[in-house]
Amino acid sequence: MIQKILIANRGEIALRIVRACRELGIKTLAVYSEPDVQSLHVQLADEAICIGQAKSSDSYLRADRIISAAEIADVDAIHPGYGFLSENAKFAEQCESCNIKFIGPKSKSIKIMGDKAVARETVAKAGVPTVPGSNGPVDSESEAMKAARSLGYPVIIKAVAGGGGRGMRIAHNDVSFAKEYHVARVEAEKAFGNGSVYLEKYIEQPRHIEFQILGDSHGKIIHLGERDCSVQRRHQKLIEESPSPFLTADLRKKIGKAAIRAAEAAEYENAGTVEFLVDPKGRFYFIEMNTRIQVEHPVTEEVTGIDLIKQQINVANGDKLEFDQGDIKWEKHAIECRINAEDPARNFAPSPGTIGLYYSPGGPGVRVDSHVYSGYTIPPYYDSMIGKLVCSGKTRKEALERTYRALSEFLIRGIKTTIPLHKAIMADPVFIEGKATTSYMEEFLGRTTPDLFS
Ligand code: ADP
């Protein structure tokens, strides 16, 4: 039985894990970098150990220090959260070899899904539709151009080790391909230490629709429905909702089945997400599987009433899932807005600094997951996300109205945030009508004066 968990992360997700552990009666150990000493997760965990300086490579990415902390504090398991070491197969292996449970899938599954070219091949073999593309990496320019021509432009060049929307370039013809191919490789090498790339046909006006998977160690895999994450800027998600306003019950069933097949192909256990692009005609294509908890998991929690972090811990404990696919009900609609310390009126420039007044909204159907508070200083070293507003209602209309109302109550003084941008989107007819595709943000920003967001 897991009795004490080390949380190998920071920010809102670290706090989210502390909260789940508290409810389960499990002790927590926070690890933190020097500038994170003020963070709520450090204050609310039962114990805390400083593991290094500000830079992630000196702290949150130091597997050796994290495992030493786990041994000193005698923990049974490590929850990696998202980002940092969460999709690092070697780290998962190291945990296991030190007799510490890694709260996530087996390292073998992480390896398969961590290489996008291998992931595509694996799920395609299991009968899951993938975006037409090169079969495996294309590591010479001439080979790559040949593949691009045979796919037909536009194509998207993607890093096999990619993530976070980085290392992705679109090419519309031979000339732009020659340029973008090199840029993508250099970017991928810099971001992931692996310059290998592959090609996909660029799907026009798609929706990003992903399925939440839950699998136990006894071979049962189910899905908890979808999240529509089409509102993105530079391939990074800003708003997520469930159910998707685009999916019919029939399409949900079909894609849900495909998502389970993809997870089965990787012998998946624990929580994971299978991502698809869905074109305007309802044709769907696998793009990747994230082998960890996602930022947007609360949307699913709100519509299904299932606590995903507790489920992750139970599965790691070896427990059987208590429900079957038929038991999962989607009775609400939920929308999540990512609150980033960025200035949307100034091209989303980072806006770290000290928060003066912080007042978070409340009332029916409102959930705020955040580690910040009045007087908290946002360090400039990490991701700009400082919280998530998740509002739910009986219908999409109610969830939208609630989100707008909650955003109007939300006060974060002293820094710039994405709150005014979210308010403008909640009042935008295209979004209200459920018509947003992955091109929405660019189109919206193009027709809106930035002053509206300041
Ligand atoms: P990452 O792992 O970096 O997040 P993904 O493969 O998940 O990359 O893609 C992120 C986003 O990029 C998608 O949600 C979508 O908006 C866009 N994208 C990716 N592949 C394609 C494609 N083949 N056609 C059109 N858009 C794509």
C-alpha cells in the first residue's frame, strides 16, 4: 500500500496532487527549487526538500536528486505530474529499480508513445487511423522532399521527440519545404536533443479532440470521454472543453473505441490521453498519445465526477478499476481557461513578478486550480501558466455563462494575465456557436484589437 508520495513537480499540478493525497490519507513530500520555496504546494505538503537552484536542469529535471530525496524521506511512490520527468522512460525505470513506484504507465509504454514515429506505426498496426505521412523518420533532405511531394502539400514537419507544440513547421511547396525542413531539425535538436523529424499531411481546419484513458494493471482499459482542445495559440492549448460541441454520439463511440485500441497497442496502464485531429467531415486521425496526466484533466473530472489523480494512485497500488465503460456518464459540460502570466495585448510577452491582490472566483460550478496567492512572486524560470479556471454547468450554455461570470470576478493585480483574452473569447459568436477549429485563435486575434485584452 502506498503511504507516502514524492511529488516531482511544481505549481498547480503539485498542489493538485497534495490535495488528492490529503483526501486519501497519504503523506506527501514536496521537492522544490530555491525560488519555489513560497509556492503553496511546498507549504501544504507534509514534508519538503529543496533539490537545487532555479534552472529546471538543476532541480526538477535532476532524477538523481529526486530519487535521493525519495530514499531519505522513505517514500513508496513518485508522482511526476506533467512536463519535467513525466514522460521520461529512463526515470520511470530508475524509480522501479530503486523499488519506488512510478505513478504512471510502464516504461515500455512511455518509450513506444514517446517516439511519435514509433507511436504512429504501433497504433496503425492496431487499426487506428493516423494522418497520412512518411513511414518513419526522414533524415535526409532529398528523401524528405520526395515524401512531401508524394503526400502533396501542405505538409507538417514534426520532431519525432516533439512535445509542447515545438519543433513543428508547415510547408506549402518545395521552396518553403527546403527551408522549414532545416529549421524544424535545428529546433528539434535544440529543444529535445534529437533532430530527427517525420512528415504528416497538414489537415485543414481540424479540431483537436483527445480521449482520456484509464487502464489498470489487470488489463482493463476504458475511456472517460473527450476534450475539445481546438483553441490553441502556436499549437499550445488555451481553452479545453468537454463534451466537444462537434462530436455526435456515434462519432464519440467510434473515436473512443479507436482510443482504447491505441492504448491497448502500448499495453497501457494508468491515466493517459490519446489525441486526434478530426476534419470538418468527421474523419479522424491519431496524432499522439501523452503518457501522463494532462493540464486539462479537471474538465473530465467535472463532467464524469471521477477524480483522476486518485485513480492514478489506486492503479499504481495495483487496485482494479471499480467501473466499466458502461458506468461512465457524462452529465455536465465543463470549460477550462488557462490563466497564464502573459500580456495578450503585447503579443503574449511573459509577465512574471509579484502578485498584489489575488481574489479567485467562487459560487456554483466554479473550480480554480492554482498555487498562487496575494503577495506571491512568479519566478521567471518556468512555464507561464499560474492557474486554471474550470467552470461546469448542466449545458454548454450554462458553462459558458458561468465561465464569463467567473472571469469577471477573478482579480490578479500586479501582473498581466490571459483573463481579459478569455473574457473576449467567451463573448465571441464563433466560440459561442461551438465553431472553433485549431485555426480559430489566429483568426480571432487577427480581427480583434489587442487593447481589448489589457
Ligand atoms: P505536440 O506534441 O508538440 O503538442 P501534437 O502532435 O500534439 O504536438 O500537435 C499539436 C497541435 O499541432 C495539434 O493540436 C494541431 O493543432 C497541430 N497539428 C499537429 N499535427 C497536425 C496536422 N497533421 N495537421 C494539422 N495540424 C496539426
